[in-house]
Amino acid sequence: MLRADGIKPTYEAIEATRQALGLEGPVYMQYVNWLLRVLQLDLGVSYSSGRPVFMELMSRFPATAALTAGALLVALLVALPLGIGSALYPGSLLDRLGRVCTLLSVSMPGYWLSLLLIYYGGVKLKLLPVTGMGEPSSLVLPSIALGFGLSGIYIRLIRTSLLDILGKLYIKAARAKGLAGWAILAKHAFRNAWLPSMTLLGIHVSALLGGSVVVETIFSWPGIGKYAVDAIFAKDYLVIQGYVLLMALVVVLVNLAVDLLHMLLDPRIRLR
Amino acid sequence: MFQTRLLRTGAARVGAAIVLLFLLVGLLAPWIAPSDPLQIHMEHKLSLPSLEYPLGTDHLGRCVLSRLIYGTRTSLFYSLAALAGVFSISVPIGLLAGYAGGKIDHLIMRIIDILLAFPSLILSLAITAVLGPSIKNLLIAFVAVWWTGYARVIRGMVLQIKESDFIMAARAAGTSHFKIVVRHILLNTSRPILVLTSLEIGTILLSLAGLSFLGLGAQPPTPEWGVMLNDSRPYIQTAPRLMLFPGLTIMLAVLGFNLLGEGLKPADQGLPEPRKEGVSP
């Protein structure tokens, strides 16, 4: 980075930078010092921008979090009706629509869907803003682009787990004692059918919070995935380090949240 | 028996037909392409579909149809190469971990866990960035990141087969470990591995084209679907058909492989879990 302007650095300059970056002393001391700084939320300074890495990451994280929420909302809005409908009426038109949707969702390249959305949503019909994060409505297109790709697997998962539950004896028992159809679904079937989707949801939340490079690039979304990739290309090690640390934290927290939700939904799972 | 299963459903038949079509197009590219995919005709740039250029020309006046046809070669060839690379690492390692068990298994699985903990796209991007963007380096990065999951699945299959009676019988008859692994275990895992392959090749194709789209894989002027999509981006307002055709081609190819993979999979399974059918009759 000292050679960035093409001038050979002096010995003093190299030493000063070494000190500034905490590369003095034995490796284990460097590590302890680094840990102590991390605990104070000091992840160092980005080589390329000169701003603190923590601030940079935090300024981009909300954009990615918003996109994550939007994408999951789209995925569930598509998957819930189709998944539930196709499980309740197997072989129906709805079931077939669900199958087609699943196939499209897993076969459609996300980057192509993004371009199609930009063309039809933004350029041709001029309905929605296509780049940046100026207003709330600019969240719509990137959310669809990300969310549709996820919806297929949920349609299938919801269908399979609900069909599985609906075949259980306790559903038959509930029906036999004369419970209304909606009550059986709401109280007995759904609560059990959620669990597999919940686990997958956890995996997707942590993956999405890592940022989607493709969608963020196409829609010029100021998110964290694009930032991390730019940092990789610029060999901005402290930013990469900070990103990895943040992702590890996100994965741990999301997993914890999923476990807690599982306990809430299924009383059989309890801490020992 | 394999054949009848494969063509059991209509969807699988459609998938097989699509895959066959793409394979033929890739093989016969030089004979069926209407013009040279690299020939630049600036005087014809961005022209509409015509008899000479059935799908029109791109921003450099190159024939879009010919580029798509030659792109089939690039995409299919590199997807298959990636798949071969992934399996040439994951199959031996999965076999070793599953059959050896104990400390070796433990060590291998922990290494895989560490690699799996890292976001795969970011890791392959990082490797490509260090090696420099080219399709060869992309393949290296891709294989380095993707083998882990398969090794794990294969290990699971081996663990199951290892316990079967015929393995014990082979041991008792004095068959060497090497022969057991190759003749009995590998042979019995080969069918689920094949199913897994056909299910995954669509995903691999999609990812490779996506990375090329980001500029990390095939480099222009190579005719490749992802590159063509990326090239079309500046002309999204003036010539949207440029992004329509490559995208449609990618989707059709992936759809074909997915349908075929679904058809190969046993009917009772909802999601890809080849571990279930460990021992085939």
C-alpha cells in the first residue's frame, strides 16, 4: 500500500507503517493485541479508504439486512400459499403451479432475473427505481431477484413436511373428535410443519446477511457482499478479516435464534 | 432398469431431450453455427434478427446465435470439467474417511468442517482474485471449495455400506482392503453418486456462468453465456434481446439437467439425499 503512488518507500516509512499496523513483536503478542483491540470494536483501518473497518462494515450492514428481510419476505410470500396449497390439494392445479414455480426458481439464473427485472420493472414500465437505495421502493426489485430463487426450495419443503404431518395419526384423531379443518391446520399441522423450514430459514438468513455479490453488483446496492469482494480484489486484509469476523458472529447469533425458536415452537426440545 | 427409471416420467423425458439437444449442439457447433462467433462486423453491430444473423448481432457485430452455439461448448465443457475435478477429490477422500474411520476420519471431517464454515462464493472469489481471473483459475477455485460437501455425502454412504453383511463376508473370505473399497464399496456407491452428479451439474453450470458474468471466469472474447450476459448490460435499454437470449439459454440448460436429475432420483425422495439408497439390489 506504500507503493500505491509508485514511489519506492523509505525505510522509516516502512517501520512507521509496521508499527501503525501492529506488526511489531512476536506473533502471539500481535494476536493478543489484536484480540484486545477487537474487543473494543477496533478492527483497524481499511488500507484503501483509510476509514475504520468497523465503521465501514456497520455503514453497509443495514443495506444488506434490509435486502435479507425483503428477499425472505418475497420467498415466503411465494412459497407459503403454493406450498400449503399443494400439500392440501395434491395433484390440483395449485400443486402443478407449485411444481412449475419450484423448477423455474431453481433453474432461473439470479443474475438473469435481475436483468429482466431491471428491464421490465425499471426501463420499460418505469414502475420502480432500479439502482441504489434512494427510497424504500428501490428495495422491491432486488428483493424479488433474490427471493424468487429461494422460494422453490421452500415450496417443496413446506409441501413435503405438511403432507408428512397430515398423514399422522394425531391429525386423524383431531379430525375424529370433530375439530374444524382450519383448527386442525392451525393448531396441529402448521406448528409441526414449520420446524424443517425454520432450520433452512436460519441457514438462508446467515447466508443472505453475508451479502449477495451478484444482486448487489447489478442493482448497485450498497451492501456488505460487494464491499467484501472489492476488499478481496484490493487485498485489503483488515477489511476481509473484519468481514469474516462479522460473518462468524452472524452465523452464531442466527443459529442461536433458530434454536430458541425451535424450543418455543416444539416443547419437546428443551435445554437439559 | 436404469433406463426405464430414467424415462419414467414425462418431465424426465423432457429433461433428457433438452440435455441431449445441448450435447449435440455443443458437439456439432462448427457445422451448425451460421457464422464465426469471433468475427467482428462493426458495420452490422446491434442489428436485428435477420436471415444472415438469426438472433441478430451484439455490440461488436458478432452473430449472437453462433456465440450461443459455441458457448454451449464452453459452458458444458467447463461444467463437466468442474464436476470431474470435484469428484476426483471428493470420492477418494470420502472413501478413505468412511472406510478407514477412527482418527483419519476425524481429521478429514474436521478439515471439511473448517472449509464448510467459510462462505463458499466468497472463498472461491478470494481464490480467483489471488490466482487472477481466468476460466482455468476459476475451475481450480471452484473445485477447491466444492469438493467438501460431496466428500461428506460419500463418506456417509460408505459408512452405511461398510456395515453390510457382504462386506463382512468379503473380509472373512480374505479380500484385501483395497479390493473391498474398489470392487464392493465404490461400485455400490457409484449409482447414488451418478444421481448426485446429474442433480448437481445444473447448479454447477449456473454458478460457473454466474462467476463468468461477474468477470471472474471466461474472458472476452470467448463465447460464453455468462460473458454474453455481462456484455449485454450496457445495452439493456437499446437492445434488450442481447440479454434475453443468453439468459434463456442458461435457464433451458439448467432446467434440462434439473429435470433429468429429478427423473433419475427414486420417486419416494423429496430432496436430494443419496445416502438413503446406500445398498442397491
